[in-house]
Amino acid sequence: MKVAVAKGDGIGPEIMDAVLSIFDAKKVDLTYEFVDMGKWVFDKGFSNGMTPEAKHSIEELGILFKGPMETPKGKGVKSINVTARKTWNTYANKRVFQTLHGVDTVFSKAGILIDITIVRENIEDTYGGIEHMLTQDVALSRRFITRPGSEQLIRYAFEMAKKKGTRRITCGHKANIMKLTDGLFLECFQEIAKEYPELKSDDIIVDDLAMQLVVRPQEFDVVVLTNLQGDIISDLCAGLVGGLGFAPSANIGDHIAIFEAVHGTAPNIAGKNIANPTALLLSGIAMLRHLGLMENAAIIENALLYTLEQGVHTGDFGDKAIPAKNTTQFAEAIIANFGKIPQQGAKPQLPNMPATQTSFKLDHNEMMVSDDMQKEFIIGVDLFIESSGQPEYIAKKCQRHGGVKFKLVSISNRGTQVWPTGSVYTNLVNQYNVRFESIDDSPLNQQDVLGLYVSLSGDFKICSSELLNSWGNKKAYSLAQGQ
């Protein structure tokens, strides 16, 4: 089998060479097509951080194994890592955090064993990177959570948990505050959980989750989260087991999968042959299992675990009384321990299996739409205006534009209602949301809304607008604080 390999920036090439040397020593049945991605490709003028040839190869092969990559700062370009995940719809970011004997943490010293799998949504949320300055003082980021995207990710998590024989799958969320976005994600989790009655499923507010992970991490097994929250909680979990140097990452899609180290490029030690290749090796082992190379994966992982148990380490961790190995020596130590079994956490040596199908030809973009679509009504509009006026002044002007179809129901500032009720102690910025709803809840059309927009624009700069929809009898928008 052939896989695409991008060595990355900084320490990327040396840790990738170390990992591939381990694979070659075990005679893993893979060949590699090296592709051009990373900061140096940005610097050559490719705005997405990869050459067209690299993109073509990855789409042909369906597997990308990549080292850490740097995105140039201050050039207005998007992260190559996020771009790759989103371009190829690798919607599930799976990261496994396990106690590694030989990597001391406060938990390992206390005899508390950790085995947590984070499944993070990888496409949506604030990582859409859709941002606008509404005024010189106010920035807006749009957060997209979709039902099809959530279902895709959550179903993967349940299927993975079922195969893993998990004892618990937990949804982390902030639905107590973000009732529509996180509320939709939680609703999808609860619906899909009904299809897996054999699995214990529950949910937890994400800030409580962060605390519980630090206090009693051994109680968690599989945790599924939205993109940004999953990113933060993933790094927290990395800290529980020794840091990002021990955190593998797999990005799984229906057609393409990416396996990568998520730590930085460490330019301060690049070229010195002292970097720790463990995270990239663990990511590569996950790739081998994805490709059905179970026997190779188990032998290599057991050799790594045995090596760590023996106190072999690079300079960033381990017993300082034992001389540190450089990157090459660390890889050679693992190779020398092929066939040896660690005392703790040994992996069963399963036979190789057929590869997971990940790549096949597509001739159009897949459209994901829910089957159960309810009748839609427009019942109002939020118009986001720029003004330094006081709420009463704004209300008087807005009420002149309602006409026979609209009534002004609320004015809010940074999400807090300031009219018709509010407090003089609420600090204001120069951007308000003025909410109009239809008189007598009569259905509206877009032409009605555009007429209001045009009329109001005579008094205010309108920075943005959102329709107030309802699906059936359910209002599909949030209220302001205090409304």
C-alpha cells in the first residue's frame, strides 16, 4: 500500500525519518509518496500551504501521514493543518491519551491509570474562521453547528466506542448557555445514543468536564465534543499523560484520513536530532491499524512501551539520572526491542486485516441534508446596527420604520437587553441588535424584511442581519439576556 507523507517543518523531517526507520526495520508493507506541504510551500506562493501535485496525490491515495507544520504569522493565510482537515472532510479527530510507564506524571506516581479517547468534531464551529468587523470596536465570529455534521461525528464516536468495548461515552457541551448550537449537538448525541442501548452514555457541561478530568480522569473513557471545546479539552488531556509529545492524532473521514503529530514544530531545536518522536510514532501506529496492519502495529507499540519502561528517553522527559538519547538513538532502541512485551499496557498481537476503505473517486460534492425537514416560517428579523446613541433614542427611531407588518420587540447590546427594559449599569458598545417581529405573529417573506432593511438604513448603518425563523411551532432563535 502507498501512503502520502509530508515531513513537515522544524523538527518534522527528523522525527518523521525516525518513525519511518522504525517502520522499515519492521518491514511494514507500505511505500511512501513524499508530498510538498508546510511553511516553505506557503513561502513559495501557494496560499493553502500545499502544491497542486500534493493535493492530487493525497486525494488519489486517501491517506496522509504528516509531521508538524507551521503557518506563517501575519500573512493573512489559514492554518495548513485546519485547511487539510476541512478540505478533505476528516470530520472526526480521534486522540487517545494513555498512561505510558516511564513517562512520569502526578497521576502515574499516584497509581492512577488514564485511558481517555477524545473524539472532536473537526470541520465546523468557530473553526470556519468566518469573521467580520461590524464596527471599529466590534468583531463578529460566526459559529456553525449543523445537524448532519454533528450526526456524522457522533455516530463515528459511538461505532468506535462499540468496537473498543468502552464502558462509558460522554458528550461534553455548553448547551446551558449556547442553547441552539451546543443544544443541537447535545440533541444529536441523545438521539443517536438510543441506537446503542448497550453503551452507557451521559453528558456533562464542558467547564465541569475540565475540572473532573483534572480531579478524577480515570472515570472517563470516550468523550465527544464540538471543535473548539474539543481542541481545548484534548490539550488538557495531553497534559494529564505527559504533554503533547505523547499525544497522537488521527483525523478520519469517509474518503481520506490524516495521521499527524499535533505538537509544534519546535524551531529552536530543529536540526539538532534531539526531538522526541513518540507522538508521531503513536500517530503512525494508529495509521497502521487503520490500514489493517494490526500485527505490525502491536509489535511496534509494544516495543515502544517496553523501551519507555526501561527508562530510555529523549531530553524532554524521563529520569535525568539516565543519559538522554537523541532522536536516532531512541528509534534504534525501539527497533532493538521488537518482540519484547511491556509489563504494563501490552497490546494484543492480532493478525493483519483488510485495509479500511478510505479513498474512492467522487464526481461531485456530497450534500448533507436532514430527511425530516419541517415547514419553515419567517416571523421576524434581527438587524445589527452601528450607533453610539442611547437605547431610548434608538427605539424611537426604529419604531418609525415598523409599518403595518413589524413591531420592535427588543434592543440588546452584546447579548443583553437594554430596551424596553434594562439597566443603566449595563455598559454599551456602538453596535446594537434591534429585533423586529411580525405583528400578530403573521408569516413574513424576504421582501417584507428587505423593505424594513431599506427603510431602517436611512437612519442607521446596518452591519448584519439574521432572519428569525420557526420550524413548525418551534422558534429557532435565542433570546437576549433579560428579554
